[in-house]
Amino acid sequence: MNILRFSDLCAQGKVQGQRVFIRADLNVPLNDAGAITEDTRVRASVPAIEMALKAGAAVMVTSHLGRPTEGEFKPADSLAPVAQRLGELLGREVPLVANWVDGVEVQPGQVVLLENCRVNVGEKKNKEELAKKLAALCDIFVHDAFGTAHRAEGTTYGIAQFAPIACAGPLLSAEIDALNKALAAPARPLAAIVAGSKVSTKLTILQSLAKNVDQLIVGGGIANTFMLAAGLKIGKSLAEPDLVGEAKAVIDAMAARGADVPVPTDVVTAKAFAADAPATVKKATEVEDDDMILDIGPETAAKLAEQLKKAGTIVWNGPVGVFEFDQFANGTKTIAAAIAESPAFSIAGGGDTLAAIAKYGIEDKVGYISTGGGAFLEVLEGKTLPAFEILQKRANG
């Protein structure tokens, strides 16, 4: 993917004295008191800002936070907690600027945080009038928010159309490189784990991956639908019987390429979905009418782990069982350990996947952890993200 990289511009001395506008993803969770409860995204935005300051730029940073109403700023929409945390991480005060669309005062060597960009009228629909005003604020636009790369908004797309220079920041560049390594030019065999409650929400991903991967591991409610497609009974487990045909088509598409979708041979069941529900391991052929399948069984988990250890590339999206309850966590724990031990390049994304990675402490054993939920899924679907498209266009002149 041919894109201009901010790190290259800095290395070439082209950033000194320039006005740099960074679109970061600072959409962090806040508690009722307005305090940040988890600051991963703020910490992830620091390298681009430090890179710009070190290169001698006048730096403006913005992000969305929550779902504000355009044109109606409310205190709850404010990036004030983010400005404070960013200041702590950068070791300097980060002034917060409101009503900034028509002009921003910032000098080389300074950084300011521009208030919630989604409050600006025309942001979400990428109105050209707003996009041109945003572009006029800077000499260089830096897109560093992969979590918004699937949206064509004013600060993610419009500004990139009209800014004198548009490039990818270090976080976005790393995402592009990791996705390229995993999907465009993967070391084989390429294994993908796609799990979740519903086939319908991941159907296009399954169809897209079925054309490319050597092994497609399904888990959660998705696996239950595939078990139905294989002629197995699933009791009262979560599934989508009306999508059995689509599941069979995915199995057939994989088989036609000599690849497979391993259906569980054993499962962990319970009579109720509850934290204290007793768990029973049984063969996949012995599921009773009042059983709920809440995890893959140890035999299935061990088989999948062996295959993952032999993979060249692993793409992971979704835990394979109800890992929040310890008695139904073994499948996900075994898969996580196999990914950690595998010499394969691994890329993981999606909120529940990140929670599982944190629970089992394998952050430093996964090749790349993607920061964008929806954007990561759209790449797996085979879509070209708007942010990638416009940055490529600008790089190609």
C-alpha cells in the first residue's frame, strides 16, 4: 500500500516550523465522575505527538469522544479529562481549545488539543465546507486513528482531501503494515479464528476469509451454527438455524481449496447461562435438548492448539467460549496460550479479544494487537477503508 508516512517526513526535515494537524483516537471510557477508566488510546497517541514536537512542528491534535450532537456542545462531550492525561504523559501542559474551526493559535514546539471534533456541524457527513476549513488550519494532516479509519468524516477523510500534505501517523502505519503482513502477504499456513455470538454479524468476514485462509476456526455461537450445518444437535444453545445454508457454503468453499473448518468434537455444556452454572464436558454427538454449549471441549481445544502452533500467520477475532465465567474459559485460554507459543505472526483485534488477551497476560506474545474494532473487522471483510483509500490517492498525486 503506497502511502506517505509522517515518520519519513520528519526524517527528511520537512516538518520543521510546519502546522501539523493530528487526528488521533482519544475516545476513552469515562466513569460517571468524568474520569478516564482506561487510557490505552491516549497512550497510543503519544508517539505521533512526540514525533511532531521533536521535529519542530506547531501541533494540533483532535479526536471524537462519545456520540455528541453536532452543533450542541455539552460538558460531558469535553476532551478535558483527555487533555489532563495527555499533559501527564507528555510532561507538559496541553491547552484545550474550543470553537477552533476558524483558526487556531499555536507556535512551533507547542501542542494544543482541539475540542471534540464531532461537535462540529458537518463532521459526520464530511461536508466539503467544513473539510476545507479544517485543511486550511494546517500544512500537514496526520491520520493516526485506525479506530476511525472505516469512517469518511471531516477529520478522517475530508481534511485529507484538501490539506497540502496528507500522511499516516506511526499508529496507523503500524496497523497498515500488520494487516498487510497478515492478509496481503501472509506466511502460510494462514489460520483465522472468528468467534462471536452470531454468524450474521460475521458472515461477510467468514465468506471473505474462506477465499484466503488455510484454516478457519469458528467459536462461540458461530460454532454452534456450524455444528448444525454438520448435522449435530446443539440443544438450546445460541445459534442461527436460518443461516445453516450460509455456514455450509463457507465449509464447501474451504473444502474446494483443500482447507477446512474444524467442527468441535467435544463441548462444555450447562443447563443455564450463569456464572455459577455447573459445567459438563461431553462429546459433540451427545448434546441433550436442554443443554447450552458455552465452550469448546478440551479435546477440541488441544487439537486446535496443535494446529495453531504449526501456523505461519494467525488472525484472531473473538473468544471461543464464555471466557468471563471460569468454568467455560478453558477453550479461549488454550487458544490464547497456543497463539502465545506459536512462532507464527499473529494479529488480534476486537474488544472481547483484547479482554481475553489481557486476562491471560499474553500482550507481549501477540505479534500485533489492533486498536480498531469496526475498522479491523471491515479489513477482514475485504473492504478498502476510506482512510486508506484517500491516503493512497494523495500519495499517488
